[in-house]
Amino acid sequence: MAINYMTYHRPDDTAKVAAIAASMAADGWIGSPVVVDGEQALTGAHRLAAAAVAEIEVETVELRDLFEEAGLDLDEVAATCDWDLADIVSQLPSSVKAEYGIDLH
């Protein structure tokens, strides 16, 4: 499956991508999975770009699954947030956001 970057999460640091790609080529995927909503990546733009360079598989977790694990219904939360992604994600517990590197602003 091809994963697309969200507009505000394009990798902009080529040196960082190169360093991560070298690490991935040597050690594989390290760290938390990329949070996705379908084919849209919400985190990990630099790791996604590096994985493409290193030609390794991207580990992902669905946003909906994170909400379920937190005991929340994504659709209910989204409806109360007017479907604004940053507001929706802000409803996740801080421990989940920290574990998966979610910082949408």
C-alpha cells in the first residue's frame, strides 16, 4: 500500500532522512509505527522517506485503532470536533500521543 504524506508533514530535512535511512539499512525499522488514517500518514514523514530510500517495509498503526485502544470512538470524537484532525487527535490521551509521536498543530 502506498502511504501519502499529509501536507504539513512533508520531510524537509534531507540530512535527517539520509541518517535515518542509513540506520534503517543497518538495523531495520526502529521506533514506533507511523500513525495512518487509511493511506494518509499522520506521523513519521522523515521515517517514511528514509524507509523508501532504505527499501524497507513501513510499520503502521491505524488512527482508529489508537482510539479504540484508548476506549474512545473515533467517529463520535470526530463529530464533536467538526472533523478537524488536530482537534480529533487532541482527544487522545497524552500517553498515546507521546508513544506514537503524534504532534499535529
